[in-house]
Amino acid sequence: MLRQVFVHVIVLSIISTLTSGAPIAKRHCPAICGNISIPFPFGIGANCYLDEWFEIVCNKSTFSDHIPFLKLTNLQVLNITLQDNHDHYNYIQVRNPITFWDCTGKTIGRQAPDLSESPFEYDSFFNRFNAVSCGMHALISSSMLHESKITAGCESSCSINHSNRSCNGVNCCQTNIPSNVQVFTSAVQPTGTDHRDDACKYAFLADRNWFMSNSTDFVAIRDLDYVPVTLKWHLNYSQNEILGNERESQSYSCHNDSTYSTYSLVYQRKGIYCSCEYGFEGNPYLSNGCQDINECQIKYGPYKPRCQEGTTCVNNIGSYDCRRPKFKNILKGFFGGIGVLFLLIGGWGLCKFIKKRKDIKRRKKFFKRNGGLLLQQHIASGEVNVDSKTKLFNSKELQKATDNFNVDRILGQGGQGTVYKGMLADGKIVAVKKSKMVDKGNVAEFINEIVILSQINHRNVVRVLGCCLETEVPLLVYEYIPNGTLFEYIHDQSEELEFTWEMRLRIATEIAGALFYLHSAAAFPIYHRDIKSSNILLDEKYRAKVADFGTSRSIAIEQTHVTTLVQGTFGYLDPEYFQSSQFTEKSDVYSFGVVIAELLTGQKPICSSRTEKGPSLATYFIVCMEENRLFDIIDARIVKDGESNDEIVAVANLAKRCLNLNGKFRPTMREVAMKLEAIQKLGKTWSTQENHKQVELLGLQVTEPRDVPTSSIGSNPCTGPSSSLDVLPLLFFD
């Protein structure tokens, strides 16, 4: 709240001389009111202040602690500062009233108090005259010592777009005030540019530092009645005589004390300012108020000693000396230095040993937390067949390879973690998967991916190179696949590479071969459980690589299914698995059927603008096949001169079988792989009639093609870049 600014102490450009080791008030007089220090010549109570102008009353506040007021002027005191050797002035900060015009609920035309004949004056350096509103002339009229009345002011313009972040003449203006001002009045004259009937205008003199820190909220300032203002104060000549001094030419003491408490006086036009001599600190207006500074104990500031190396600082009254040690001290220092050196070396060795022990414990802790014990169990059970090429990387090696996991090295992000591109010390490019550290379930998925990938040796499956379990989050290192995902090539219509039918058929055959290997030829049958085009990577020769085994499961040979929480991706998820939570090899077949449909149509698996039979590509594809409208939805980029139409029809019928809602009627991945290889071998060397015969031999229905206008390319809202929606895990779904 801005009301708290009245107890806020503005940090001025001078160094306060009030310290805990030197008295600030007269003996037996209160030195503090609330949280405000009250130094003499100010004081609370009889015989505690110099004269009536410096009398302080300490009133109890309803909302806070005691609050000090100048008795004669009734101004609330916020801070009192005595000068030091860096500044020849004394300051007191008080609350000054705000002058309002046309402001609801505010007293109109209040003015600042008259300080004439007082030892106080408004400081021209720390204060600024401010006026808040627009379309007005703001005036300040003041009377200065031995000078006639002068008027200064500023003018503000109107802007509804002004952010009120500075008082630069737009909706607010500011001006300096002259020196030696003790009384002033403020007024506002409208310029006629502000047409608001209820425009509230207000002006005030305030400390510039306070205003700069609060000028971002003029509305909150309007809610105040007072703002901080800085006054300069002094002693007059008669008051100096009261302190017991005799005038000498141009310089004399405020007190006739010993040399321990001598003072310098500075004469201004109206008064005298006292300060402790260099090397002393405290209250120069008190007898024995200045205390010696022990420069040898000061580490920072203007009094810090500057002794050269090899010398010793010795404090004197008001100064210090730098003394060189005697011969014995030199010997003591020499041998002492050797002892300290041995202590440092021993301490360094001990710290290094402790750090090494802590590092070993930390790495063991991370190894255990990141599934190291679980991985050891898999190895002991014979589930993991880690060959000699699999490496256990250390954290420093992978940090250097990925440039400390720089965001510019990110290749992709998924449900299990983030993948970074890295370069090993031997120049080999790799992909580093940094798992998310969330719960034990994700750790199990990470170890599961290592277990499964270590069992796979297939040219169309991403090969694992190693892992690191001794870091805060587990890391997996596998071969780098440079050409992105199949999803990008299917749905990016602006891709420069011509994504031909021959490439699509080859990629589909490679994926089918990899899945057949996982289901049937691996040491243990492996269900991928998240087959989708974004999990199929393309290498430098655009060969397919099946990736992301974070949710995969290996099962016993005699098992036919696994029962788990439903996990997968909308559009690819087997409806039968979704209903029963039992994942079979036919569930992977269904997901692969959706990938074939993507390759044939170029459309996304889920599209909200696809109204016929719902947003699912699988459902839409089957409906079009049953209605003999296959070539209405085939991607026009692969239908050119009709040479490949029979192959397209054969592949489409195979995809239809894969998408059967009843898993029993879906083909196995072995059958799918064999049929795709057979279709691929047909090639373009045979005639169309021979193709028909070959296709019929494969047991696939032939559907006559229809012409597809090439202008339809890219017009379908269900094509183009997109991202699939993961279900990890799916617990509730209507």
C-alpha cells in the first residue's frame, strides 16, 4: 500500500553519521520515536531539544507505533539526517499536504505550511513540484529570503493512451523549485483542452526519489492526503553561541571540547552546519558526540585503510598508521604462513575427498532412483541381451555432446521426455533422450525402453547405443535419424521432396517387416503399443525406422495379450483395446492400418472438419471403400497416369482388413508384411491385366479407379501439418 511510504526512509546521497557506538540524543532523553531516530538538536521532552523549533512530540498512532511530529509546525517526521564530511547540509523528511481541485471527497485548496522564521527550508535538489491531470497550467508561487515573490510552473497535455509511467508533460507535469524556499502556494489553471467534467486535478511538492518509485500509479497517489518532502535545516548564529562556541575568522568549533571531538563549520547565507572531523563519527551538536573511528576494523567505505601488503594497520585518534613488522614478526609470519599453507593444502584435500564421496553417493542415489536396480534385475533374469556396442555414458560426456542440453539442440518432445541432437568425442552424431523426472511409472517406462531396444536387432528399428542412469534424470543414447518423421512427409504439402507412391509402398513394407520381427522373430514377442506416423523416422536414404518404445511391452511366448491402463494416441487406438484394456498383437495391426490409410490419403488420423462418419480417418476410409469411393480420397500426389492404381487398390484392401473392428478378422503382421512385399515385387514391369491377376492371387478385391482432379491437392482441411493427441494414460473417456 502506498500509505506505507510515510514510514519509508528515503536513501539520500549522504552517509548517515548515526551509529550504535556514538550518542545521538542528550543524556536521559529519548533517542527514538517509533522507528525514527531523534538526534539532538531535536529532542523529546523538556531540556532535550535546542529550542522550540526542534521540539518533537511522540504521539501514539491507532494504526501503528508511536509517530514523531514537529510541535510548532505539526509536520509528521519521517527521517532526520545529520551531515558528514561528504555533505555540508542537514535534512529532515516530513509529510507535506497534497493540494486538490475538483476531487470528490477531498479538501479543496490545501497549502503547505509556512516555514518563515524557522530553521527549515524546502530543499531544491531533492524536491520537485508535480501536478497530475491533463490540460492545465500548474503554478507554484514562493517567497525567498531578501527576494521578491516568484512564480514557476509547468503545463500538461492530454492523452488517453499514456501509460502514466513517467511525469513527462502528458497527463502529468513536473518542475524544479528555487533555492531557499520557506513558504509557497500552488494553483492550477485549465488550458481548455480537457473536456471532462469530473476531472480531478492535484499538485504537490514531493521528494523526487519517492515520486520516481511511485509515479507508475497516479490513482493510488490521489488516494493519499500527504506525500514525503525533504527539508534542509541549520542553526543560526545565536544558537551556535548557545552551544558554547566563540567565533574565529571563517572557521570554528561547535563545541569547546578536546581534540577528540573537533568540528568543522560551514557558513551558509542563513545559518551554520556542524560536522565531525575526518576520522570521527557521531553527533557534532553534542558534547563528546563525535567518536573516533577505528579504521583498521572497517572493510568497506571511505574510511577503509589502504595499507600495502606486508604492513600492519594501527589505529590512531582520528587516523591510522601502516607499520612494517619487525624481523621476529617476519619469521613468525613466514613459519605461520607455511603452517597456514599446509592447513590449506590439507583442507583442500579433505574437501576434495568429501566432495568425491558426496559425488559417489549422489551418483548411486540417482542410479537407484532412475531404475538402475530394475535394469540389473532385467539383466539378471536374462531379459536384456546387451551387446558389446551398448555403452554406459557418464553425465559430463553427454553434457558436452549436447552443449549442456541447449534448447537449440532439441529434436522433439514427447510424453516420456525430450530428445536432443548431440556429437560424441569421436565425432559421431547421436540422439540423446532426456526423460522427464516425475514418478516411478515414467522411470519404469524408461527402463522398459532400454530392455526392449537391447533385444532388437533389425535394420528398420532405431538402435540403442547406451544410457546414463547416474544423472538427476535418466538419459538414453541412440542412433541419430536425420530426415525427421513420416508424419511430416505425409502431411507437409510444401515438402520439396516428391513423396511418390513407390516410396510410400516401400516405407509401408519396411514398417510391416519391423513389426513382424517384433511380434514373431524377436527373443520375446514385443508389442509396440504406440504405432503412428510420428513414431516412424526416416534415415538419410529415407528408410523407415520404428522408434519410441517407451510404452512397449515384451510378453511370454505363450501369452496372447497384456492388460494395462489404456495408452496410445487418438486416431490410432484400437477400439477393441480401448473397450477391454487388453492389448494384443492385432492392436498393433490396427494402428498400422491407420498409418497405411495416412499414406494412401494424405489425411490426418483425427480431423474435426471431417463430418462424414465422425472425425476418425479409419472410419471414413472404410466407408469410402464400402461405397466404392476409394479414389475420391486417395492423395492426388500419388495418382498420376494410373500405372500404380492396381497396387493402390491392393494396399487399400489390405488396410481395410487391418482396420476391422473385430481383431480376430485382422491379418497378422506376418501376413501383412508378406502381402506388402508381394505387392511391391509386382512393380511396373507387368501389364495392367497381369497386375489384376497377381492381385487376385493375393486374395485382394480389385476396385476400379476413378479420376482424381489434381487441383484438389492441398484443398482438404484434413491434410497439412498437425500433431496427434496422446492418451498417456487414458482413464476416463466418454
